[in-house]
Amino acid sequence: MDLKELLELRVKKYKRREFIAGDPICVPHEFSKREDVEIAGLLTATLAWGRREQIIKSARKLMSLMGWAPYEFVTLATENDMHAFDGFVHRTFNAVDAAGFCRMLKKIYCDGGMENLFVSENLMDGVARYRAVAEKVLPPRSLKHVPDVDRGSAAKRVFMFLRWMVRKDEVDLGLWKKISPSGLYIPLDVHTGNVARADGLLTRKTNDRKAVEELTHRLRTFCPEDPVKYDFALFAEGVNT
């Protein structure tokens, strides 16, 4: 069996609807309104480090504090309403960060929406644009939750969010049509990196922007139109072995 056949086999094994329940993507799946899905997706992805069970629990708690209507909360909440987050903590993400992200999201929607923010010929530029907005709105302590690809970040959580929004299958939501799946980058974390190196797909030892570009370029040789479908073949294999 060659490497592409192995990857395709793993994709079929893991890219199933049953995958949703135990993965953070289950949270945006609980919404139907486009903007609610986007906000739930971005905030859940932002919280996505640590045990998946705790990520899901924290993301659902955050949605509950927003009345399970995140777009309405983001666009209509007063400064007093931001006290709803008092006491919220997920690792280093706290109430100050939650309120800051709500203010940032309000600006993003006032300026044309989330999809338009990321649309670019190279998605690295879209992620850099997201960082630029964050630098204008977020308090300094909250900037650690927004990756800076211009300084070499792998931006794993943002690229995972973009995978959710752009790809369309039984797992990914596929809401966005202005960005092609062919332009996505692999969400690179420890599990994905370890499996990719073991498979001979990645030579760079550091999980940074250059590693993301190297691995994505290699995956595009197998499936130019949808390279990030192999995220299932790498991440899930690493978690489950």
C-alpha cells in the first residue's frame, strides 16, 4: 500500500458523522443560523487546547452565557451585559478575553462579516488580517489567543476553524463559498505533526508556519482540490494510537 492509499484509508476510517460527537466541531453543529455557526465555531476553536471533553464543556458554557444566541449577543450586548462572563475560565482564556472577543466580533460583522475578513488569494494573508483586527480591538492580554503567522505561528486553531467553515462533508460544515478547499492549510498540532513525520510527510521538526506550509504542500500533491481532508488521517490517527 502506498502512502496516498494509506491516507485515503484513514480518511474513510475517521471522517464519519460519528466523529462529530467527541470533537469540538459538535458545538457549531448545534446552531443553524449562519452567524451563530461562525461565532460558535471561532470561539470553540479558540478554546481548543487541552482535553477535547473539556474543550466541548467550556465552549458550551460560553454559548450558554451568551444565551445560546451568540450573534445576537455579540451585536446587541452592552458593556454591562459583558458581566455575564464573570468567572468564566478555560485554561488561560477568561472573562476579560471573552468580552474582548465579543467586541472584536462585533467590529468584524460591522465591517463586512467573518468570511469576508478571511477571503484572500493566500489564506495566510487572511489569518494575518484577522490578527491585525485583533490588535486594534483586544486588550493586550487577549492577543495570545490570536495567532500571528507573520511571526511564524502555525495558527492551528484558526486553520481548524477555517476547515470547519470551508469544507463540506458529513463532518465539516461548508458554510463559506468564497474560499476554496484547495486553499486551506492543515491545522498542525502535536498529534498531526508526529504522525506526519512518522509517515515521511514532514521533515521540519518545529510545528510552526513553515511546517504547515511544507505539510500542506505535500498533501496537495495527493489531492490538490481538497488537501486538508487528510487532517482526519493525521490528527485522529495520532489521538487514537
